[in-house]
Amino acid sequence: MLLAAAAALGFWCWTILFPSPEKLVLKKISSLASTATIVASDGNITRATKVSNLIGYFAVDAEIHFDVTGYPAHTLSGRDEIREAAAGAFTSLTTLNVQFLDVTVRLAADKLTADVSCAAKVNAGDSKDFGVQEMHFQLKKVEGDWLITKVETVKTLS
Amino acid sequence: MQNANESRPHWLQVLTIGRRPKTTLIRIAVLVVTCFVTFKFVLLPIRIDGISMLPTYHTGQINCINRLAYLRHEPQRGDIVSVRLSEPGGLANPSILYMKRIIGLPGETVAFHGGRAFINGEPLDEPYVKFSCDWEHAPIVCGPDQYYVVGDNRSMPFDFHTQGRAERNRIVGKLLL
């Protein structure tokens, strides 16, 4: 009995100390949502810090392709364009609440790249309504860290 | 001679597991299985969030989706359905679904003129649309497996209202109440 408990504790410690790649990717996506969320009380310095933190989630050659209802489709290429767009959004919006729900991670066989599908729930400004958008992320492992290489929106209703 | 008080179960036992524990356990098991089957395969409990179905449904209302509603027949015009964001097999266990009303059936053409919906060129009677609407949109043809879904609240601009053609396999079920 004691041996089984020790083994279970050991396994639990192992999973905490050496999490699986799926868990790391999930954590990354969850943390991305927190970083992309701003509240009204966030000052300029906090917002600027969040922008620079946000850029850290993306690979140098990352691409974001947006094609959502109500806005013209556009693509952001590279960290500079992403930084510019994030800074613009964080400056103009009073609040931005981002949640990634139903996150599904598919690891490649080499465990160096991952595809993530999720539903993004976004509430911007003082709007009572929110937007829901299916999204697809591609991540790759760079020097031990998972970085986003591609983000694209998926149209649910055509 | 046995004392009557000794054979009577303690009041705490009666309160927690009843006078006949075996029967109580069977009842609990049946209840658990019934709930599991009902909420796993038949009814999907939902909490409504958002303004797109106003005034018919508003944020905070609790309802259920009947997953078996379309076993015997296909979705009908006017049905309020839940539509999954991704194709089946996309997102593992979708916790977020669109809730919309079907106005266009497979093969039909849906258009909006002067805020009114037109199906195959004929105006559609929609008593559930209460807010003023000024939508103008060219005809959209539904494919053989597509339904045109839209919310009842059409007071926002056309482009900001999530709507469009949904494949049959994305329709999870019909709203129960």
C-alpha cells in the first residue's frame, strides 16, 4: 500500500517536473489569452509590457491571418507587424477579454511542431456582446520553448 | 422478546439512506444512469450568452438542446438550433455553440432587402423579429447540405451579426424550450 502511494506520488511529481509537450502547449495557449487580456485599470506601462510579452509568444517569422465577420481579411507577417497591431489595439481599447476554449492539441510525430484548434471568445471595450471565433494555431519548438508560427481564423458559417 | 426501538433504524440512517438501503442504492443507481444517458446522449444543457437571439432569448437563460430532434426528420424553417463552431471531430468537446434560427433550407436562396428576409425571392414572415432592421444583402444560395441560420436580433449591422450557411453535420440539435 505504502509502495503504491509512493509510486503515485513519484508519478505525480514526474508529471509536474517534466510535463508532456501537450501540457506545455496548452499552458502556452492559456497564458497567451491572459497576456492578450487587458482591463480598464491597466496603465500605459502595463499595456506596453503586455505588448512586449505578447510578442514573445511568436516566432520571428510568425503569420497571423484574420478573416472574421465584419472586418476585411488581412495578414500580419513577422513580429514587427504583430507588435504594431497589438500596440494599436491595446492603446485604443479600454478593455479586452480573450479566452481560448475547447483547446485541442495535436502533436506532430517528431514532437517538435503542434497544431492547436480552439474557440476564441473575445469581448472588446464596453460592448455587451462578444465575438466567438474558431482559430487554428501552429507552434514549433525553438530552443526548448514553444513559439507560435501561424495563426488563422476558421470561418464557421459561410 | 425484542424491543420495538431496537428494530427501528436510527433517524439519521433513515434520513441518509432510507429504511431499506438496498432499495435506496438501486434507486440512486437508476437515477445516475438515467441522468448520464439523458445528458450525454439526449439533452445538452446550455446557458445562453450574448445578444444575437434577443428578444426571444437573452443572456443567462438556461435551456437544453434536444440532440434527437432530427432523428426522424430534417431541420425545419423557424427551428432554433445550436450549431457547432468546428466540423465534428474538430474541437474535442465543444463548450461553446452558436444558437441561431434556421431561415433557409438546402437549395434555397436567401436575401435581405429593406431589413426583410427573402427566400427564393419571396418575403419571409418573421414575427419573432421585433427590432428594426435595415439589412441589404445580395442572394446567397444554400448548398444541398446547407441551412441558412441567423439570429433574431437584427438591429446591428449585417456584417457584425454572425450568420450564414451551416452544414447539416454542424447542427447539434434543436432548442427544447
